[in-house]
Amino acid sequence: DWLLSVTPVRPTVGIVCGSGLGGLAEMLKDPQVFNYSDIPNFPRSTVHGHAGQLVFGTLKGKPCVCMQGRFHLYEGYPVQKVTMPVRVFKLMGVETIILTNAAGGLNQDYKVGDVMILKDHINMPGFAGTNPLSGPNDDRFGVRFTCMSDAYDRALRQLARDVASELGYGDFLQEGVYCVLGGPSFETIAECRMLHQLGADAVGMSTVHEVLVARHAGMRCFALSLITNRSVMDYDSQEKANHEEVLETGRLRAEQLQKLVSTMVARLEHNNNNNSF
């Protein structure tokens, strides 16, 4: 209610920016910026590389809201608080949500700087009962038991591949399965090997919980992982994962990611007019 009272923008697209990828929000025209700390009852972002603000504006003529910085289980928030902004998006009118994250590459064919379209996920905290849809079901948003076999919208994934091909990004675009862990520690070698055996191509600490809530609320989901480091799979390796590497890779690839997402949003608008998307 507070956000609706302070901005005239009624967003139909929501964008969640991962580590080092906050530049997406800077593409919005006529931006209105609200610090999370100024929004009543909103969580606060505590992670370096996450600005901690909500930006409203238009992208390619389409009304958007952008989260510069998200929330994570490892910050100590309950999973329902981590995902609360997605429900705020829904109540403001968002129909399509685009999520980005920084992830470690488990697939040995992936290189640092590759961009992976999420086609599916493995929810490790969910195996242990940590799910944002636990507790009483809120029927205003969706049904008790949410189907997740179509979590990542097939048409949006195809649109991303088409746009990437046109922009000449095909050489660093991948498509695969993302596995979420609780964090904040990076994975051990044994954990990386196990996750790869289970079918995960990339591993991270976000996105999946937000997708669960978005799908529960009937929103279309599209997600991208920027592969910022290769997960260590060899005990003789001297490599070590670190957050600075994550942010640096984000800086290097940010411009192309912004172009990919903004072109997709432009096509969404175009295709909405003729109902093909």
C-alpha cells in the first residue's frame, strides 16, 4: 500500500538483480528509487555488492520494478521474509519476473563469464523442509500444492535464445539446472562432486525460493545465472572461490546481460500485443 501511494508506476515486469548485476536497474527510464530501509516492513540487504533499493521506471516503454539487491537465507531471514518482495511485486501487478544470480559452474564445459538460462532447479533446503510455501496456504496468491514441472517459462527461454543469437552472444550462452544451497560458505569439493552427479550444472544461494513463490502466485519466471567461478572438483587444485571474483565477473559481463534482458523486455511488450507471448 505504501509503495502504491508513493509511485505512479504500475509494473508488469519485475527484475531481481544478483551479485554484481545491479546495473540492470540503472537502465530504467525516469527512475524512482526507494531504499529498502525506507519501505515499511521491508527486509534490509546486508550483502556487499547488493545496493539494497527498489527502483521503479520504464524499460523499453514497459513499466518495471527492479530489486537492486535481494535477500538470502544466510542473512538470517526466515525463507518467508526472503521471498516477501515477490508477493509485493504480485500485489503491484507484476506478471513476469526475471531473476539473475551469480553462480559457481559445476558443468565442466562451462567457463567463467558464461551465462546459463535456468531450465530447472534442485532445491536442497527444500529437501530439509525449508520452503517459502510452508505453513498455512494464502489462497489469495495460489493453491496449496504448486506444480513446479513448468517453473521456468519455455517461451521466455526460447525468446532468450533467439535474442542472444541475434546479439551474437551464442558462444557464452548455456542452458542448465541450478542447485540452491543455504550458504554463506562456498561448497566443499565433495559437495560439488555430489551436486554434479545429481544433475546440477551450476550452484548458488538464491533464486529458487523466489521462483517458488512467483509460481505459486501464477507469475511467469525467467532466470539467468552468470557463471562467476568454476566450482573446485579436484583435491589437487589450488583454486579457491571468493566473493571478489564474483563481483569482478559481474562487472565484465554486465553490459551484455543488460542488453539481453532489455531486448527481451522489449519483445515481451511487442509480443503481448499480438498474444504470441
